[in-house]
Amino acid sequence: MDIRLPGIDGIAALRRLRADPATRGIPVMAMTASIMTAGPEEMRAAGFAGYQSKPLQVKEFVGMVEQLLEKGRDPRGSTA
């Protein structure tokens, strides 16, 4: 999810997803070109499962998506 969405920022949108039982467990990766404003630690603290800065590095992006999918399949993995 992009952090700078029109009308709402990504952190507020993630809060809404986490508040709804139907979407609470879906892993969401933060993406932003604003690396000076927010870093990986801040994004994880906000509840994002991962973080990618723009422009995306395709191999890193695909690797992170694969990791998030694996965690979702592993009953011991955390998706929140």
C-alpha cells in the first residue's frame, strides 16, 4: 500500500483494515518514495508487514511478497 494515498494516508488506511475482522489478518506492505519521512522501523511499528521504498527494486519486492505469502501459509508465521 502506498503511504501517500489521495484523501487518506496509508497508515490511516491500514488502521481501518486492522479494525475490521474481515481484513485484520491480511499482510500489508508499505511502499513510499518518501524515505526521508518514514523508514522501515516506523512502518513496522504502524503495523505493516514489510516496507519497500520507491523506485521499487523488482527482485527485492518479489522476495518480500514471497516471504509474506510463506508466512501466511505457515501456521506459526505472523501476518499481522
